[in-house]
Amino acid sequence: TGTSRFEHQQIVLHEIIKVQLILQPYRIEIKTVNNKMVSSRSHYENKDWSGFLSGNVSFQLGVSSISLDKLGSLYSWKYVPFTKSFDGCLRNLTINGRTIDFTQTSHKHNVLFNSQGFTAIGEQTFLVWIVILSLAIMVMSILIAIRLKDFLKPCIKILIRKLQTESMNMIVELHPAPEQLSFFTEVDERSVGLLSGVSTR
């Protein structure tokens, strides 16, 4: 890979210019659509592309001797850029009706993934992985709860029976039979009749 410079002194300030980047087997052309200016360089001449396109080279529009600080003060720019080059990366490139996707595995080593588009793709992938991990944790929690329920069901039944037995024993202790009363002789006949279920009337 390398860097090629295409300079056009005729570009008018504040005029929107559409630029075409034309890649040919042995040269690269940059063409402006408005006035058809063409500048070409054979920097990659006699090199075999082998079906790959170089995507990690610097691409700069304009003359490097331009002082952006002076232009900013001259035209009262609110923002003065610190770099003179175009910083970005190619994802899809269409040449003669054939689209090349640089995100494919066979092309990834030719592209520098540092633009905002690929950063956004990376952030989306990270969010997808977080959602998948959260769902997996929820499913595992549900499965563990079901297994614990099946495991604890016999233990809960035994505990309930034990509590029922203890509560019945407490009821018997609170309401003893008349023959178990030590002061049975001191109770009058009417109380004895009521306790034994026989009425004195």
C-alpha cells in the first residue's frame, strides 16, 4: 500500500463538488463530476491486485501547503479542522456494477477499521452480545429454580407433616381429658356432666 496525491487548483471554495474514485488494474483516477477534471497516477503499476483492493491508504483532497488556521480566520470559520486529509474507510465499493464488501473475511486485512461506521457496527454487536448473555442468565435461573423446586418438594412435605404433628400435640396439651386433671374431685357435678358430654338436667 502507499499514498497517492491528486491536486486540483481549480476547485472553487464553498462549491459542492462530487468526486469519483476510479480504480483500474494499473492506475487510479479521481474525477470531479462538475467539470470533468481528471488526474491519474500509476503508483500501483505492474502490481498484481489479486482480486483485492487497497482500503487502508491515505486519501487527501486539496494542496497540503494550505494553512487551515489562516483560512479559518479569513472566512470566519466557527470550526477549524486539525487535519488536512480525509479520514475514513470504505465498506462497500461498486466498480462497473460489481459491489465489493470490505467487511468480508477475504477483504478484512485490506481495510483499516477505524471509521465511525465500523465503530457503530462494533457497538451494535456488543449490545447484541449483552442481550444474548442476559437471556442466557435468565433461562439458567429459571431452570435452576425448577430443579430446586423438584428437589425441595419432599423436604417441604416432611416439614409440613412435622409441623402438623407438633401443633396437634400442643392442642392435646392445652385441652387434656377429664381423667388427666389432678383436681377432678374438686369439680362440681354439672361441670363433670358437661366435660363427659352428659347433661345433668
